[in-house]
Amino acid sequence: MKNEVQQIPARPTIAAGAGVEECWMDLDGGRMRYLRAGSGPALILLHGLLGYSFSWRFTLPALAPYATVYAPDLLGAGFSDRPRGIDHSMGGTAQRVLRFIQNLGLESFDLLGTSRGGAVAMAAAAECTRAEYAGPRLRRLVLACPVNPYSSHGKWLAPFFGTRVGAALFRAAMAITRMHFMFPYWHGRLYADKSKIPPGTLEGYKAPLAIPGLFEHALSIVRTWTADLQELEGLLPKLAAVPTLLMWGSKDPAVFISSMKPLARHFANVQTVVFPGIGHLPYEECPEEFNRALIEFLQQ
């Protein structure tokens, strides 16, 4: 059946920041938004579940002097279209990310993924190691608090929301969130120190909530969560030769830092950075430290 593109209403203007360009690309039956900044080697930034390019508002300008940075709103998220019927599994999303990168006309790139975007980044990196792969070359991989098979938290919760009962509860909770009563609470839980939530953060993340289809997109992701983690565990041995940086907040409540060590064992060339007293969003909670560690790795 042909994919249907759901028309989205006029969106509020979200400032991308000085030197950051808003761009669009037709991809897989939808129009995908992405931000671009800087010049130099390409760096792709992948957001997490219910996030979008807004997550990288402190990373884009800081990295622009060192790289050409691309931050997409993955289809179904942010201000991109919500095409019906497309594959939002980890593998399907990873393939779409690689098509996006190829359409940019790049010869090589670095890839950074956070949270669920980290799992997608690992799947995309594994595809780049295949002998049959003929796309742009992956240079380095950066994973910030990535969803992985070794963190117990989320192994049961996300799959539960993929069931009929869980989906009904999820929709009810999201209806409340859409009315903005619960959103500050759920978002605040991702920070170790709520006083470090930057001004304008809640307004930025709430902006796409008015666009229909966002939570249906999230539900389609959690439905394949268990299968995705199983698939990812099988892919990890393929990543041994990829130079990799793991970045984690010591108080991450979403993806436990205890999973960093077993994940790191799969990489022969790996560096780790832990941000003390920081939660699941180090690029927002301690952006200067995050950007400094990222730039240092990319300049090696």
C-alpha cells in the first residue's frame, strides 16, 4: 500500500540559532526537516525518542567551527512529516538515516546518536561494515547514553507500552501531556539536577506536540523495542573496528550507566567519558563539558 503523508499544520517558529540553516529533504514518502551548520568533516546528530533537532541547540554552534553538522528531525518526529505505514523499527530507521546521508552527497561522516538514536546509530554503523555496503564511509561513532541490551531499565516498560493495554495507557498519558500538565514532570525526570534545565527548554520540546501523529510514531517504536534490542545485541560484534566514544551521565535515570562497561567491551578502539552528577541529557545539562569532550575526540 502506498505511503500516505499526513499534512501538518503551520508550525511555530523555533529559532535555529545564528549560523544554523533550516533545510528540507524528500525521503521515503515524507518531507524531512534538518538543521545544518558549520564547515569541515560531516557530523550527523541523531536525537532520541520524542526528541528532535532542538536537542542539539547547544551542540550545533559549538561544533560548527570544526565540522559540518547535520541534525535531522527523523520522520515522525519534530517538524518532519508523519508518513503512515513506514518502518520505524531500529533497523528501518537506520537504513533511512543512511539514505539521508547518501542524499546529502557525502563521501564520509562521523555519527553521533543519543538514547534511542544511539541504538539507531549502532545499527547504521553495523550496516557500514558490511562488505556489500557502497555508501559514504563511516569514520567514527559517538554514543551518548545510548539505548542498549545491557540496561535493565526500559526492557519491560517500553515493550509494555507496545501491548494493547499499554498502548491505551500510553495514549491516555500522552493526551494529558498534550495538555501540558505532565510534560514538565516527565521531561524533568531526565535531568539529575532540575535547576540545570536551560531556559526555553520545555517550550522547545512542547512545540511539536501540536502536530498530529507524534505519539503514534512513538508507539510504533516501542512495539518493536524488544526485537530491536535482540537484533542490536547480534550486531554489536560487527562494530569492533569502529573508533567509538561513549558518553554518559553518572546519574542517568533512563539508560543506566552500569550498561556502559558491557557495551564498551564490543569496541576494540573505545574511549569513555562520564559526567558526574548528570542525567540522561548531558548535551543539555552540561553542554560545555559535553562539547569539549566531543571536539577533543573528533580532532584526534
